[in-house]
Amino acid sequence: MRVVSWLGLTAGTFAGGAGLAFLGDRNRRFSSQIEFFSRISATMQVDQGLAESLRLFLEELATTFNAEEALLLTAIRTHRAHFFFGA
């Protein structure tokens, strides 16, 4: 009887530890997503203008996803927008 209670206690402790590890991993994943979305939303400022806000937005996406080619595309499109709109 004593062995059964120790096995139950051991199994319960293991299950509790596994559950806490799962919740910790899930919390870490969600906190990184929240940080990403807060950085993205910080780039959208009305007083900066649409072209500058889009440039900052695309730059943040390119930095986050390690897509340096997108930076060149952003620079080309921003330059065209300044050319056409005279900004």
C-alpha cells in the first residue's frame, strides 16, 4: 500500500512539472508575439505620414524575419513615392 501511494505521489509530481513546463513555454511564445505586435503597432504613427509609416512597418517586418531583400524593395518604393508625390 505504501508503494502505491509513493508511485501516485511521484506520478502526480511529474505531471505537475510537465504541466508547468508546457505553460511556461506557451507563455514565452505568447510574450514574444505580443512584443512583435507592439513593435509593429509602434511604427504606425499618423503624424509621420503614410509613406514613412509604411517604410518603418516594412523595415520592422524585414528585420524580424531576416529578409534584407525587403529593405531594398522598401527603399525603391519609398523613393518612387517621394518622386510622384513630391514629398
